[in-house]
Amino acid sequence: MRGRHLLYCMDYHHGQATRVVLAGLPFVPGADMAARQAFFRQHLDWVRGVVCAEPRGHTNMLGAVVLPPVRPDAHAGVIFLHPGGYFDMCGDSAFSTVTALVDSGMVPPREGEFAVKLDTVAGPVDARVRVTGGEVVEVAIANVPSCYLGPVELRAGSLAVGAEVAYGGLVYAFVDAGAVDLAPLDRQPRARLLQTGTALWEAARTLEVKGRRVDLVTVGEHLPGSARFRVANFYAPATMGRTPSGTGISARLALLLARGELGETGEVVHESVLGLSFRARAREVRPGGEVVPEVTARSYLMGITQLVVKEDDPFPSGFEL
């Protein structure tokens, strides 16, 4: 077998899959992670297709490319991928990346709790890892400073609905599931969720709030408890995230704090339509309304993969159909 490229990956999930690329890439230059992402987008975008797109991936496959960090205090630099492009920060993939660094030995594992720092386009991301019996059982990430941006109205055909916009590494427009007749979320037909979610996302993508363009729409419903929500996230046409969303729960935390609706526990919980949950709390509240969230989750190893791209492969960068 002769391969033009071999990519060494570890695959994880927490309902949504993330493929972490640990080795096999050419050198990616850049003075910071934003410059490296720009170089990657221009010269190495085929890697995103190999990692995320069919036939090696699927429409909901996320990706994370591990590089040497630019910041001297970080363990690794990361570029976050998805089938349609790039994320400056992705909480879901950050959990998987931290776990992969420990599982692979790139960050030496040890029992108990210890720190791991990622260098991302959105800024440094501090993580706290808990290892029990040699297994990573929990990762808590201090996300980038998050903030509430304000209300908007989304118009999609005959549908007009209010949304609250907040930033948690990505910009989210939060829509109440009842307002778009999608409650309860976990009992809706898939086609209906995708149709309504896509229409809302396409409407939201035309908006900028305080100079920030909306990245995702989260349709959510309040569950019993002071700050517990079931959520469905939409970030591409006919695509729904299966995850509680690390950046999404960070944005929700900023929204609830700004509106004084966090509750006595100081914790917010996002539950996906699959029943998995993430937790978030305020690690630091800054003047002006910014909050540094700490988000806790667990990623599950499901495969160690060597992706092969051969010279005669008719789809060397994957395909979308």
C-alpha cells in the first residue's frame, strides 16, 4: 500500500463525534493560532474534508487538529473543524482534544486532577482533568470570556420569533422551543426539527449583534430545576448537533447572569436530545458583564484511526452529497 498522506487520529464522542488529528500533517506556520487557521484554510483545507466529510466522516463529524502551541504556557495548539468550515473555539471538541492529549501520552497522565492548557484562535483555554483508575472521567474547561449581546427577531418565511443572542466562544441565538412549536424537543420528528432549525439558522446568519455575526441557533426548553435546559443546536443546513454544546452552555450562562436568572446553585445544565448533559458555572465574573465559564463534561474514546489518502483516490478531500 502506498499512501500520499497518513493521518493519525483518535475518535471520541459525547453524543456528537470529534476526530482529533494528532500526527501526519505538514508544518503549519503562523505567529498566532488565527494566522495558523488562515494558512490551514488556504493551503490544507483538504484535511478538513478528509477528517469530517464522507466517505471517512459524516455530516455531524467535528474535527480538531493538534499543533505545537504558539503560547509558551500551552500544552498544544488546536484548530477546530466542522464539515462546513472552521470554529474559532469549540467546547465539544476541546473536551475530546484534552482527553486525547492525556490518553495518547502527549500530556503525561497521572491519577487525580491536573491542568491542561490549549492555545486556540479564540484565546487560551484552561482545562482541569480528573483521572481515576487510569481513565479520564471528567474534563472541566475554563472557556473564553463570554457575554450577553441582546435580543433580536428572527424572520423565516411566515415565522417570526424572538431570540436572545450571547457569545460563548461562538455566537448563539437562543430560541424557546415552545415559541416554534417544537416542545418537547426529544419527541419531535427529525425532519421537522431539521426543517425549522435550518430556517431559523439561515435567518440568524444574516444578523450581526454588536458587531458579531450569529454562528448557531439553539432551540431549547426549560426542564425542571432552576437552570436546566434541553437543547438542539443548528450550525449548518439540515444539520443538528447531538451535543449539549460547550460554547452554547457558556453563552447561556452569560445570558442568565445578565438577566439575573441563574438561580441559587449558580450552575446551568444543558441536556441534549440524547440525554447527555454538560454543567457550567461562573469561574469569574468581570466588570462590564463578561463571565469566564467553567464547563464540565466527559468524552468517550471510540476509535484509533489512521486515515489514508492514496494517489488514485477519486475523493482525496471527501465529498458532500
